[in-house]
Amino acid sequence: MRILLASPQGDGPWFALRMLLDGHDVSWTTPPKYQNSLAGLLSPPLDSIESPESYDLIVFDCAHDGAAADKLREVTPVIGSSKFAGELEEDRRFGIEFMEKAGIPVPPWEPFDSVDKAIAWLKDTNKRCVFKPTGDIEDKTTTYVSKSAEDMIKYLEILTKRAPIKEFILQEFVEGTEVSTEGWYNGEKFFAFNHTLEEKKFMAGGIGPNTGCAGNLVWMPSRTNPLFERGLRRAEESLRGTGFVGPIDLNTIVTEGELFGLEWTPRFGYEGTCNFICMLPTDFGEFLHTIATGGEPQLSTPTWPFSSTVRVTVPPYPTKPNPKKHGGVPVHGIDLNKLSNFYISDVRIKEGTEDELEVNGADCVIGAPVGCGDTIHAAFNECQAAIDNLRVPDLQYRNDVEKCVENRYELLRRQGWLRSI
């Protein structure tokens, strides 16, 4: 199959590589900053999407260029992205209101366009809240979970000194277990639903900056459960007619008896999607084409019950690097014959060699080994074995991901959220 991957950042090229390794004819596009990602392993990226009708499938791994994705759907099958998907992810208020429309419970929230009004509201209600920027968001790192109303007031006062705040939401904090449910939507219903428990903070113990993902655990139930039925399933009907086809993830917080929607992620989950591919009992490219064309993929039992990753990086990650200064760090210990199970990101083949990897320097994320197993421990053992084989100066990774996610998984199981329906 002839496939084109459109990726706005350096996280995406591995998916082009993965489909290439599966035997597909794959091209890709990305901005200039990331054009050296996986250099020597992939052909150079195209400057733009030309002759879309010549492809069997166009894949958008992010909710970007939604209007372009919608237009391309008129001439060729497209999976991922749309104008609707962009609004769903970027506009927190739109996303919350869509949850409410679908009948998914959400924690109480208040919209604000003034910090002074928000501070007055916090003083009046004394509620512990989560700060969420909304509107046209380029960076969600300002999201903040407060320890108290007073703590949130201090945060808002500090944030206003760093950057102007136009629109935002304060949402009441709910104590519980954070877990995501993803489904692949073909325009009518969901297929291949799966769950992710993710550790987002940079350092062990859940401290430091939010990196999006420091490591995770993914599993793909063969039957539905309360997490799916009381959450993502409720959005199935509301999604019809929106024009979106592709993966959509609902991030939730659950207590012993309640489920609350938090955020939408209508795109690839990078490490999470890598886990999913390694459990998927069918060819990934063929699966994407089936979803994009409104078909129903034939899925059997997942290849493994559990899949895990641990992100490996080098300094100055998680801060922005200078490619000229931070590129070129040697990366030894990754088997180039086993890249189907090792998600690689900001690396390239060293110029003048055939098989020597080095850091590219765009974000200094080497990637993440994907471990699979019959148990959570077995999956993480496979991850750790791959990490132990790495020889990289100043290698960084969290060493507590397994313990953190296993505790959360067992709590979900005891509370009945994982029982088959």
C-alpha cells in the first residue's frame, strides 16, 4: 500500500519507519526543524503533500492542519486530524462541553477571562482547583494542579508575571486514579479500544516538569468494561457527523464509584500508539486503511496482554536544546534490526557510517523501548533489558514507572473498573 504520513513534529517519523518495515511504500512530510529525524533510516521528507490521489492512505498523526485534512478526504482516504479534532484538543472549553453533550460526567468548572475575577472566585469558594488554559493553545504546560485555593491564587499571580492569560478554566480537583481510554473511530463506532496508565513527570516520584510521557502501561481488552462503557462509549453517537475518523482518547479520573472526563486527545499517542501497534493482531497500515474507509477491522486476541515503555533522553531535555551544541551524542545499543519494538525519535544515522546512531538535537528524546509480556512485570522487564543494553552518555530515564503504574492498575482492578462486560 502507498502511504503518506504528515507529522508536525519529531515524534512521528517512527510510524513511517514502522509501516515501511511492514512492507508498505511510505513517504512523509514534516517541518524543517525535524527533517533530520531518523536520517539514514528513512528517505528524506517531502516538502509538501502533492498528488494526494496517488496515495492509498494519508495519515495525520496529530490534530493539525484540520482544514487541509478535511479537504484531502475528498480525494483519498485520510485517517486522523480534522477541523473538529483540532477544536476538541486545543480548546479545553469546547472539549468539556462536548463531554457534557455526550453525557460524560465532568468535574465542576468555571470559565474565566480575568485573573482578578478568578482570584475573587477562589477566595469566595475556597475550592482546590486545576488551572487549564483554553482557546488557541500552543503550549499546555501551564496546566497546574493546585494543593489548595491559596496555592492556586499564588500560581495565578506568578503566571501573570511570566505571560499574559486571556482565557482559562478552573476545574474542581477530584482525588482518584487517572486513566485513559482510546478507541479507533471509523465514522460510526469504535474499534480496538485500549487503556493507558501514564507517568507524566520528568523525575522519579512524580516530581519535576510535566513531559507529557515519561513512561506508560497499555493494555487492550478483548471485551468491554466499565471504563469504556461509562466514558468513551458515550461519545460514539455524538461523534457521528463531525467528519473525524481516527484515534481518539478520553483522559479520565475515576474514584471507587464515579468516572469523570478530563481531556480529549484525538491523535496518535506516540509511545502509547507504539504500545498499541505491538499488541495489534493485524498489520498496522492495513488497520489504518480499514478505519479510514469506514470499514470494520477483523481483530482477534491481542498479541500480548500488556505493553510498556520508558522514555530515554539526554540533557538538556526536557528544556529546549541547541541542535548544533547538543546533537551528535553517540547512541549505542539499539539493534537496528529490531526497530519495530524500539520507538526512536530524535536520532539519526551518523554521517559517513551505515549503522552508527547519534542524537539529532531537535529535542534530545532518544525514544522508548517497547516491552510486551503476559504480566506487567514481564513487560517492564523487557523494557529494562533494552535500557540496560544502551550505552549513551548522560542517559536519563525514570526508574519507578513500573511500580507507579502497577499500583494504579491494581487499584482499578479492585474497584471493579476492569471487569469484563
